[in-house]
Amino acid sequence: MRAELMCFLLSKVVDDSRQTNPPVMPRPSSTFSGSSRSQYHDVVPVAYNDKIVAFLRQPNIVEILQERQPELARNNSLKEKVQFIRSEGVTGLARLSSDADLVMLLSLFEEEVMSYIPPLLHQSYCLSSPQSSP
């Protein structure tokens, strides 16, 4: 499923790059109505540390991390650090920011962290997007 989604997204990028139209720029957040702007601002992590915490709070994060770092299965200390960040949030991440093993693990997922959108926001965005309107 994940591979199919990636292929679909990549095909969209390739298709879009063949068009001669100028790229569509995202709508400035200042043009959102007050209620929708605050709704998205509250849900979308903006700061890098918030993005890391949101990424690590995925229900299947251990499996995701083990796909790229199989040694994690045997490293209980590192799994406990991930769990600590999941429960403590940004303050927990700040406390562990000098841990070399954790920093190396997270660096393997830089792109995923930066592009991660929490599921509730992704669903509401897809449901309210103009393409899904009649």
C-alpha cells in the first residue's frame, strides 16, 4: 500500500513537470478564514521538533523505524527513548537531543519527518479539497 501511494505521488510529480503551465502556489495562510486557519495551525506541526514528535507518535512507528534500521529490534534503550519522546513530546525530545544513537536514527527519516501530515489533518484536507467537491 505504501509503495503504491509513493508510485502514485511520484507519477503526479512527473506528470506535473511535463505541463507548461506555471506551478500553482499554495494559498497564503493569511487568506484562510479565522476558524479554518486556527484549526490547521493547531494540527499542523510547524516547528521541526514538533514535526519529529508528530512523526514518532504514529501508531506503527516502531515498525516504520525498523524498516530502515533493523537493529532497533534489539536495541531496547533506543526504543525506550522513542517511547519517551512519544509520551513527553517536545520536552522529552529536548532532553534527549544530545543522544547520538537517537540523532542518527532520526536523521534516516529526515524527508519523512518534514513531509509527515498527521492523519486527521490529511483526511479533513482531502475531504474539503476542491477536487473532491461536486
